Amino acid sequence: METNEKLRGADIFVRSLIDEGVTHLFGYPGGAVLHIYDALYKQQEINHILVRHEQGATHAADGYARATGKPGVVLVTSGPGVTNAITGIATAYMDSIPLVVFSGQVITSMIGNDAFQEVDAIGISRPCVKHNFLVKDVKDLASTIKKAFYVAMSGRPGPVLVDIPKDVTADMCDYSYPKDIEMRSYRPVTKGHPGQIKRAIKMLMSAKKPMVYTGGGVILSDAHEELTFMTQKLGYPITNTLMGLGGYPATDKQFLGMLGMHGTYEANMAMHHCDVLLAIGARFDDRVTGDLEKFCPYARIIHIDVDPASIAKNVPVDIPIVGDVKSVLSDINKSLESQLHKIDKEAIALWWNQIHEWQKMDCLRFDRQSEKIKPQHVIETLYNLTNGDAYVTSDVGQHQMWAAQFYKFNKPRRWINSGGLGTMGFGLPAAMGVKVAHPDDTVVCISGEASLVMCIQELSTCLQYGLPVKIILLNNRYMGMVRQWQEFFYDKRYSHSYMDALPDFTKLAESFGHVGLRVEKSSDVKGALEEGLAMTDRLVLMNFITDQTENVYPMIAAGKGQHEMHLTPERELA
Amino acid sequence: MRHILSLLVENEAGALSRISGLFSARAFNIESLTVAPTEDESLSRMTIVTTGSDQIIEQITKQLNKLVDVIKVIDLNERNYIERELLLIKLDSTKIGTPQLESIVSEFKGVVIDDSDNTITIELINTGEVLDSFIDKLEKDWIFEVVRTGVSGIALGASVIKY
Ligand SMILES: Cc1ncc(C[n+]2csc(CCOP(=O)(O)OP(=O)(O)O)c2C)c(N)n1
């Protein structure tokens, strides 16, 4: 930390990022940020990655943040630069991902005058950021940057936007980057209440049909080890939300798979029938609960979350524990051992018997004899070939659900998808951000042909910065998830869900300087994946022409309870 | 049920829009909102009148607390409190007999603050309900203009809401 050195605003910006420990910046230049770009040109510490669309910058930074636990940092210009970034900011907001987004703004004296490339960035972003700041004076620049990172990373993380007028980046001021920051109006609780923790343990010991249900909060607070330790000590069944996958090893025998709309039969049935539910870093999203009236009718509920507003928002809770998941779980673990003898072993054994019955349903079964490529088969093969160790991003649709169902995540931060907002176009730029963070790891983007083209321009960025991600395109020539709903709920009226006039994806990849593969036969799936994965220094777009009629099962239709799943048509539940 | 929430917030440009934006974005009711700086210029005190079930009021309180600009949120309904609202009302003096008006105004302990150009303007401070019943006592065609501030509230006795 330097003190009392007069610097220009733009240099203060760059120095602040360096002092904050930022190494990568995803951005796109424009008039309002030209001073900053000039300052970036003169330094070596920060690697700037020039994206091809500001949405790509936010998703890439988001992928980077999800894969590392570090904040993702974005720089965009005023006006269209920041409006383009909004989708990515909202995506990060819904999944509580720490981003710090810097937007240029017109000069202070012009604000409000409808100046060229002026938008009210603070106003537009307000509903989809954790907080935002307008820096009106260069004297406040460094401390505001410090605050932005602090707010983004602490408590329930989230995106923070800092709007910087161009004149602020030209003004001079003494530079010193604050070491700590105190905000009287912002003091997130981290430690769980000991009395509540005691009561929770007591309730857990009293359970006859317990269930552990965990979400993205476990990943965000890096609590996978504490969670795994506790769950294995307890010997209770566990399920993860879409956002929580990888928080508990998916290949472990206590793991019942994902729950919710496309969750497994056993996970959803166990939720419905459990008598004590331990919810950890999950927010009872409607895609998880189904009809709230029918949700967990027999359960007493313990809920651990860092955000008090997430507790009892949708579902009443018996024992709320506000605190950082990692800290609360380690507190639980400290007192657990001495209590374990109180567990009703007989009841738990009966409960497992019941669960094993449900598991026999084999709810994720699919046709393995088909000559047409089954998307599930592609993902299962990918899982096997990568030893479950790849970083997997996805877009939004059927392919996303199959990825979540068939790729078994044993480690946290490996599964990267837009769960809350469901943003098509997320997958490719997010994979790019992950690859920036983990250049030596296999990074795969599982996508659909409709989603992929939404941010296809980022293929250029991947070439420029040597980011050889692997794109697994499950190409069903439909907006598959839309088609599925139209098949089920609109009498097969496939209104505008057909992807006509698709590009030749092989040529498309090649035209961007990458490799494209087209795969049409089921028997070629493994070979193609091996070939694509082996080209470690090339971006390979593997275009799998899949069975167009395949649907995602199980499925809980809107308004149904968790126990009212649809399985594949030939074995629909009574 | 009707609740009066008393907030201490940073006296910053964006705070009001964050708070009002929260109410509209989450479809919470807002009956009135008043705000002004406190004796400490860096802090504003805000009084929000809202309605909702206990569960909704709990959510409102939690969501308000979550806003980075909000320092404290108190539900005055959980304490003994008093609420007041200011009414300024301009009447057509050509339509009202002086004694008639005087008796209504003194009954409600109002104050005539202007009497000119055939208008009479009265100031009245009380609860919203009393203001309503005052207005009800007046004939519709006497009234030129009604201006109300919305509710301010404060806890009684030793209970002090301070940063
Ligand atoms: C930006 C955006 N627009 C629209 C949607 C609605 N939507 C959800 S899934 C989907 C279809 C996705 O199709 P595709 O990417 O081909 O994946 P598939 O379902 O076929 O696997 C659509 C349009 C969305 N999630 N995001």
C-alpha cells in the first residue's frame, strides 16, 4: 500500500485493482473509459481480456468467480456498454455470485443531460445488484473500490456496480488504498447462534426420517468438507439443488441426486416423506418446492443461511440459524460426536430401506440401444472420459438438466450454470472465464444450439487468448425445453420453438479459427469425445445431432407436489 | 395488518430510491413514506406505513435490513408509540359561515394559518384517522386543496432508536 502519491483517477483505478489483488479483468472499451484503458496499457499486473460483447464479459467474470471463489471483475463503457452488461449482472445476482462491475459514465457535469452514451446505470442496475456506487469525486475512488469488493464478497455475495464518470478518471488526487473498511450500515452476520445450533442438533438426533437438502450456499462458503463430514457422521440421506451440485460427492452412497422439478424420484420422495429437514444454503426456490402447499408436509425444518431474508421467505421454518454456512457447520461438527449415540438407528435403517425401494425405480433410465444419439449418453460418456473431474458449464434448457443429472460432481465449483435467472448464452463465456482461471484443467461447455448462438461471438475471444474450451453441443434442432413444455401442456403445438436455418457448426467453428466435429451416430459418441478432448490446445466444437424427441424426466409439472413426478411415459406413476 | 416501520438510513442520494424500489419490485404495500435528515446530518429517519400478514412484514423488515444503506429497521407496532401526520387544507371561505368553521377547527385543535383571497388554510396535526374525520366534517364543495405529509412515528418512553 502506497500513501500520499498524486495520481490520475485512471491510474488510481488500476492501482486499486492491483492492490485489491485483481489479476484478470474482463472488459470492452468505449469513450467513457478511455482514460482507464490508457492506464491499463501502461501496466503489466492486470490481464485484460477483451470480450466481443459486454454480456460475455459479465458471464466470463461470473464463470471465473464461480470456479475460483474470487470476485469476477468487469470493465465496460457507459450507455450501451453497461446495458449490454445487465443480463450478466442479473444472472450473477440471482445466483449470489461476487462480481465487481465498473462502468464508465459521462462527465459529472453532463449527468442527467441525455449526453451521448448516457444511461442511468445506477437506476438500471439497482434491482439486480447487491449494491451500487456512483463515484462523484476522485477522492472517493479508491475507498469506493475497496467497499465494492468488500460488499460483493462478504455476507451473501453478489454483484456490485461502480459507475465512474469520465472526469473522475482524469482528475488528480493522493492515492492510498485502504486496508480495511468499516460500513456502519453493512455488517453481515457470520457466526451462528449457539443456542439455535444446540436445538438443531437435538432435532437432528430425534429424526426418524431425516433429509439433508443443500444449495449454492455450501459452494459459495466453501463448506463442502464440513458438509461431507457432518452428513457422513450422521449417516443421513442428502440431496443437492441445481446450484448445490458438487457440495457433496455425487458418487457417495448417501447422495440421492438432485431434487426439484427435474430431480430424482428418490430425492423428491425423500423430501416429501421426511420428518426432519436440514436445509443448508438453499432458498426453497419454486423449482425445488413445487406447490408450496404440498411441500414437505411432515417435516420440521432447520434452515441455515447467511441471508436472514432467505429464511422463512417461502416456507415456515422451525429452527432458523443465520450465519455463514461453513462456520455454522463447523460449530455443529464440534458438538456432533458426543450426540450421535442418540440417533434412532433402527428408524434410520427403515428409512434407508424405503429410500432404496424408491431408488429401484431407476428414474434416470434411458434407451441405451437407440441408434440416434441420446443426449444422456453423451453426458454419461463425457463424465466417464473426464473422470468426473472437468469444469462443466452449461446453458439453459434440456441439456442443462441432463448435464446436472448425468455428470456426477464430486467436487465443488466444477458445475457452473445459471440456475436462478436461467440465462441462455451463459455457457460459452462462462467456460471462457473458467479457462482463464484454470488454464490446465479440462473445461467443457454443454450447450444447446439455441443457447450457444446467443453468445457465439466469444469464440473470437477464445482464439485471441488461447482458451481451448470444449463445446459439447447437444443439437436437437429445437428449443428443446420449450418444445417439451409445448408437447406436455400445449397439445404439441410447437409454436416458434423450431430452430430453422441453423449454421453449419463445423464451418462456424473453423471460421473462428477452431475445430468443429459433427457426430450423427450413437456408436460414434465415445470416439468423437475422445478425439475432441485429446486436442488439449484447441477449442473443439463437438456437434452431436441428437434425438429430437427426447424429454427430460422425471418432471414435476407446475402446481404439483414433489411426490407427483412424471416418469418416462412407459412407466408413468399411478 | 397495518405496521409502522421506523428506519435509520444513510443520508445518501440513492437511499430513497433503493427503498421505494424494493417495495415495488417485491410487490409490498406502501401506504406512506416520509423521510428527513436527523440531528446527525449523515443519517435520515424514515417512517414507512405498510400492510401485510406477519410473514410479509417479517420479509419486508428483513429485505430492508439487507439494503446496504439501511442502518436500522424497527417495527413500531412492537412497542408503545405515537404517530402523527400533518394536514394542510385550503377552504373556500365564501361558502362557510365563520362560527361554523371556528367550531370545527377548535374541536380538532386546528390552526388557521392563512386567511386571504376568500380562502382559509388550516393546519392540523394528529393521527391519520383524526385527519380523516376532520375532513369528513367538511362539505366537499368547501375544499380547494388537501395536502398531507404521511405518517411520522416515534416510540414512547425510554425506547430510543439511534445509531
Ligand atoms: C435469454 C433467454 N431467452 C429465453 C429463455 C427461455 N428458454 C429456456 S430453455 C429454452 C430453449 C433452449 O434451447 P436449446 O439451447 O437448444 O437447449 P435444449 O433445451 O434444446 O437443450 C428457452 C428459449 C431463456 N432461458 N433465456
